[in-house]
Amino acid sequence: MYRLMQIQVWVSLLSLIGVVLGGGLSYLAQASAQRRSDRSDQRRRADERAEARRVERLELLRQFIRVAQQAERAAEDRDGTPTWKVSALNIVDELWVCERMIQVLFATPLHDLARAYVLALDHVLWQEQQGVSMWDHLQGPKVAFLAAAREELSS
């Protein structure tokens, strides 16, 4: 009888150990799967943020180039009338806003080139060119900025 009771205790203990081991392994599997899922979600969110930032930066560059083109056109069409001056001031204001946003969203080297381009545009808008065409004055800063922007977007 004592032997029978001893076997029943061992069977119960082994059954309990099996339940504990099964529960522990199940917990470890669930915890591991949850960690993988969390890491995957974090990577996905980081990728989504990076893509949103890339789209935002691309749109800012598009806006900057659009306003720079308006500034070039205004400089070419300069006639000194009050209407032209108001229009040119609005364009320059928008250009400076875009330049500040480039400072916020891009690295310093691109911002420095954007600033040089804005200063060149500002110069040709408000001052008559002596001995150098407007296009020659703008060519260096414009090409440098566009090349740096292309490089920035490709990296």
C-alpha cells in the first residue's frame, strides 16, 4: 500500500512538473513572439516616419525651386512699378520662408547652398547687373544647390 501511494505521489509530481514546464515554455514562446512583434512594429513606425519626412523634404524642395523660379521671372520682368515691387516682395518673403524651412529639415551644407542661392536671387531682384548677365550671376549658386539637393535626396 505504501508503495502504491508512493507511485501515486510520483505520478502527481511528474504531472505537476509537466504542467509547470508546459506553462513556462508557453510563456517563453509568447514573450518571444511579443518581443518580435514589438520590434517589427517599431521598425515599421520608424520606416513610416522616415518616408513621411522624405516626402516633406521633397515637397519643401519643390516649393523652394518653384518660388526661386518666380524670383528669376520677376527679376527678368523688372519694371520698377509699385505692383512689381509688391509682387517681388511677396516672392522674396516666400523664398526666405522656404530657406528657413530648409535650415530646419536639412543638414547645414544644403542650407548654406540654399542661402547662397537666395542671396543671389535677392541681389538680381533688387539691383541692376553691371557687366554680368542675371543668368551668369545665378548659375553658380543655382547649380550647386540643385546638385546638393539631388545628392541629399539620393542618400
